[in-house]
Amino acid sequence: MIINDRNESRQVFFQTWTKLQQSLPMEPLESIIATVIQGHPEYHSIFKITEMKDIQENDFNGGQNPFMHMGLHIALIEQVSTNRPSGITSLYQALLPKYTDEHQLQHIMMDCLGESLWNAQQSGEMPDEKAYIERLSKLR
């Protein structure tokens, strides 16, 4: 899910929430988003806010940004489903038995993903896929 505008990205979450609540058909990406939203009941109250402007302008400073958190879940799920970077799908499958549940494993892997993205942002370069996979490999 690549959307460069924060408000557009958040709107996709709200539209998916609406479809989920109304049991409407979804595109494949929306189904992934819906699954991630369902896995985070602590964020459901956000989607009940009627004034979208309040969410669009909220940077969530001092607290976890729920959209960033769910976005990392989506990015990881997409990486595993496409095996990009190469090897992530087999790593994910190998790590599943080690953790109590898939959601916990995703959170641990998301820490690696977040660090990779942060390093890329700091260097002004693309994320180092090799370093990312090496860090994930250490979770075994």
C-alpha cells in the first residue's frame, strides 16, 4: 500500500472500516487492511469519530500512531505474500512456531522493519534489504 499523502492513507482505513461494518465486498488490499483493523480492537474507537478532520490533523505525538502501526502490519503482510525482500517468506514461516501467535511475531518483525525504514530515512537512501533480512534472521 503506497500512498504518499497521510490523509489519503487514513481515508483508505476509514473506507475499509465502513465496508467492514456494512459487510460490503472488498478489494484484496482492503481485505488485508480489514484483517489488520480487526486485530487491533484498541483502535476501533478511532473509526467511530465522525469528524475526519480531527484524525487527519492528529500527529499522535507522544503516543503510538495507530495508522503507522497498522501500516507496518500491512507492509509486512505484503512483503511476506510477495517474498520481497527475497527470503522473507521462508523466514516468516520458520519463525511462526517459535512465537505464541502470528500477531506477536508480526510485532517483532515490525520492529526490524521500522528500524530499516528509520535508517533509510536518516541516510536518505532506499532501505537496505540485505541488512533487514540479516536482522530478521537473528530472530531465529
